[in-house]
Amino acid sequence: MKIPNEVRVKSSDVELQEKVVKIKRVAKVVKGGRRFSFSAIVVVGNGQGIIGFGLGKANEVTDAISKGIDDAKKNLVKVNILKGTVPHDSFTKFGAAKVLLRPAAPGTGVLAGGAMRAVLEAAGVRDVIGKSLGSSNPHNVVKATVKAMIEMRMPHEVAKHRGVEVAKYFTVYSIMRQKKKKEIEIMYPKVRITQVRSTINRPKDQKATIQALGLGKLNRTVEKECASSDSGNDKKVSHLVKLEERRNKYHEVTYT
């Protein structure tokens, strides 16, 4: 599996830990009957951004694992890890397998299962959100996860490719996020909703709407973005609630 930007590493330069992903018993039909053997998928890594995977086949489980470890040590690659998580979102396909990786805040842990977890933990990722969206075949899931991590780029690499400084790149990104947040606030100003009447002896649809808005008790107040999809629900129970549009902290408009 040759991938652009792939950096190979020699196994003699690092100390590796092994993780067995899957052991499977296979059978070969011959003239005298069936001969059973075992295949093992193994992932190795040093917990600091170096990872490899391999497949071993033998008549005994231990021999299959040993062959898988030897094969994995021949395919070590360097992956990018930023502060214990992945640098950015990544959606990658390999065969029928599809994997999605997203950065996570410190303390989140490795939210992934099966083959993905083994690869991420061996690489040294401590906080990440991962999801397998395609085939559950462990061979393809392992390869798709490794491919996704190899294709990720660090901020300084992107800044160098674009010809800008890293600080400037993050400053522009921060300004764009703030601008987008302001546009959303202008398009969808926040609305303060207060329940002023009880739902006793009211129709079921009105009770359900009140519950959906997060209300249910008199004088309870919630704040929501004033989207067009919510206007119908607000009108349905307008006689039970009081709406106050908050464009900013200095100006309030009360509906009559």
C-alpha cells in the first residue's frame, strides 16, 4: 500500500509494542479432508507517531502472531500527531472500508472500536473521535485508518505550502470563525422563550411542542436561535409562552 507523503522508518531505531487485532481460523480442503491454519492481523507502534501493520499465517496461533509482527516491522511509517490527537478531520476510503477521524479535546479518550482503536492506541493518539462507516473487515479498516493518519498534515506544513506564516494562518482562521459566528447571530438572533400559562387540559400536540422547546413548568425560560423552522412551533403555542428577541445584550425587542 503506497501512499503519498509516506515516511518509512526502520524497526531497529525504535522500541515497539504489539497489538493483535484479529485471529482467524481458515481451512484448506485437500484430498484427505480439511487442513486448518490460522491468520493473524497485528499492529505495532511506539506510541509516539510510528506505526505498522502486518499479516501472518501459520498452523499455530503463536507462529501466526510472530509472522504478523515480523511483517508489521517491515512496514513502519511515521504519522502526524498534534497534542495527543489528530491534526484535523479526515474521511478516508480503502476498498469497502470508510473511516472518519476527528480531533478531540484532552480527556476525551479514544472513542473508536475494533481495529481502529488498536491502530490509534499503537500510534500514541490519546484523544480522538473515530467512526467506521463502511465494511467491518478488519484488514481494510486497519489499512484505511493508517492511510487516513498518513495523509494528515501538520499546521506548519500547510502554512509552508501556502507560503504564509503559521501565526498568520491561525489568525486568519480565527478571524474567519468570528466573522462566521457574527453572520449566524445576525441571521438567527437568539430568542428568549418563557412559559406563562399551564399546559393542563391542553391538546396533546401543544403539550408535545412545549416539551420540545424545553419547557414544561410555569415561568421556565430557555434561549434558542430564531430559525425559520421553529417559527411554526412558536406560533402553535404563542398563547402559552412569551417570546423576547435578543439581537444583542443592549437591545431587546418583545413580541406583542
